[in-house]
Amino acid sequence: MANIGSMVLQMLKNEISEVDYTRYIKQIHFNEEESKSNSVVFTAPNPLIANWIRTKYADKISHLFEIKTGVKPSVSINVKTINPTSSNQSATVLPVHTDKIPQTLLNPSYTFDNFVVGGSNNFAYVAAKNVSEKPGIVYNPLFIYGGVGLGKTHLMQAVGNVMLAQGKTVIYTSVEQFLNDFMRHLTNKTMDRFKDKYRKCDVLLIDDIQFLSNKNQIQEEFFHTFDALRNENKQIIITSDKHPKKIAGLEERLKSRFEWGLVADIQPPELETKIEIIKKKCEINRVKLDKEVINYIATIIENNTREIEGILSKLNAYSQLMGVDINIEFTRNVLKEQMAEKRQNITIDTIVEIVSKELNVKSTEIRSKSRNSGIVYARRIAIYLSRNLTPNSMPQLAHYFGMKDHTAVSHTMKKIQEIMKNDEDFKIKVEELSNKISSLTSE
């Protein structure tokens, strides 16, 4: 059977990009001992690669096995790691399951323990934790809203995983999946089965409710599903990218019901929270990064913390392929194209405007000759960022900021670099401003 595993990976190689094969597929190995005709097992060197393959190619691998054997197996990607307590350095294997729990699509890694709490998400976290302890009693429904990649789905599924562990029937679905399910049952004239599925569960988790907008028929069905569940004290948790009142094309009676329980928002994470999220992701995925690299990544990611997984995966893949450790120089080099894309169309005016808002000074003051310490501080940062983020020469910057000549700009650059070298907090603040400017101008 080992040859079948190798053949399947070779077949997969012919259907995917060379980069994906080299970075990920090439690093997994078929486990003949644990594999059966209806369930095949591969081992990966770390969770990042395991999770990436599981998400992107597990179904494809299963299909290729079916082509070769006539049986479509489940696919598990296990993580092989070294047990440091073992005298002979024997390997232990941690399972990364791909089998879906019946009636759910919950991610078992979404738990309260690995959710990083900060000022931006504390309210939503506490609300979700309370719901997990008293489902159907407090905050029903719980409506969580915020931007992409801020942790709404994580919190929602954390509640679901708690309920699942207690033997409750949990359904997690997106509006799109709910709609597709509805249309399929409607076409097949099996609506009784649809209603039984969604109205007899203990917990209903529904993602991206904003996509109900202007879909009258499905809104009607969801309205009745909502009422049926709440009348039976079954817990409902909903996520959206905006407050219920601001969802256009949504019936007023639904908006009203969404506010019956508790509406909690999640704001973009502050720098400290982003740093803690990166540390947690490194711990989960067993990736070792030093403080300087962690701080740098925290400053370049935008509000979407999902970027972290992609960055860690990219750094880890490049590190293994090139056989080098991940340090700050390596990180900057690997991510330089990503940063370059963000820095298109940046002007000095934009930099001054953003710096003035962030540091609470007027943009006209930054360009003035004022010696006020706060204004000098902001002016130096604006000059430093303008030199690094725009193609303007030092004489051009001197003219813009009303300075004597380019030597004054050079002096400012050296001063900022000296402060950044000796003050880690200041360095992080400047880099965070740099990324914020890059992000805003690339939208």
C-alpha cells in the first residue's frame, strides 16, 4: 500500500503548482502501518504544513485514492514531533483530524484557552464565555460583529466546542451554506427534513448574517427558525461585519430580534494584543521566533489577524527550504514583496496627515518651525517615514518641511535611527505607523 501513497502524491504533483508541491506536499510521508482502505494517514513535520494540506488538498488526495483503489478514504494528516524527554529521541505523533463531526463544521482548535484576549475583544470574549456556561439563558441571541479576521468565528465556535463536549447538538453554518441547504431541500420537496435539522438543534451558530440582505425568501425561513429555537431556549449565536441596525436589505423584524439578547463588537487589535496573538500562534504551531521578529510581524500585519497564519507558514516553508534560521533579516527579506505592494501611491501629504492624527498634532504644525517637544517629535517621525516610504530625495523633503537643506533631513534621520536603536517601544511605534500608512494607501 506504500506504493499507492507515493503514486497518489505523484499524481497530485502533476495537478498542483510546483511551489505548493515543494513547500508542502513533498514534506509529508505516507503512513502505511496506520492506513486502511477507507482511511489513509500521512505525517507532516509541523502543524502549519499539516493544517495547510488538510485545508487545501485533503479532499483532492482522497479523490486520487478513489481513482487508484475504487474506495474514497478519509484523510488524516498527523504531526510528527520529537519527544524531548525520550532518551532515544523517539517520535510521537499528534493527530490532526479531517473527519467532520456529524452536523457540524467546527474547528476543534477554536477554544477559549487559545483565544488571545485584549482591550479590543474583551467584551465579546466575556459574553461568549458566559453563553458557554449558561446557553439559552443569558444573551440569546449573542450577536458578535466586527471586521474580517478579528476572531468572531473563533469565539462562536469556542462556544460550540464547549457545547459539543457536553453532548449537545451543535450546528455551525454560514448564510451561504444555509441558503444552499434550503434551496436543495426546497427543490427536493424535503423541507420537513430541513426544518428538523435546524429547529431541533441545541445550538445554532450562523456566520456572516449580513449576506441575508435582500434575500426575502431565506429571510422568511430564518425568521421562523430563529423564533422556533428561541422559544425552546436553544442558544443562537450570530456574527456579522456590522451592527444589526446597519445591515441594509434586512427585515426590521429580524434586526429587532438580533438585538433581543446582546450585541458585542470586536475592534481591531492594539499592538500589544497582536504581539500576544503571534506568540500564541507560534506556540500552537511550534514555530520559534525571537522577540524582534515577533514585534516586526506585529507591526506589518493589518487589522486582519488571519494574516499571521499565512506569514508563519511562509516563513517556516522558506526557512526549511533554505536551511536557515528565522531571524529579522531573513523575515524582512521574505516579506519584502508583501510590504512593497502596500507602499504604492504613498505621498508625503498622506504621511503627515496620518502622523498628525495618530500623535494628536495639526498637520500644519508638523510643517511649521515650532520647537514644541510634541510637534518636534511628530515632525521627526514624519520625515523619517517620508524618507523610507516615498521616493523623495533629502533636498525635496527639506523643501517640503521648510528645513534649511538636506543636511537637516540627514540629521533628523540619524536622530530617529539612534532613538529606535535604544528604545524598543519607540521603534515598534514607528514601524506600526509605517504599516498603517502602507495599509491605508493600498486599499
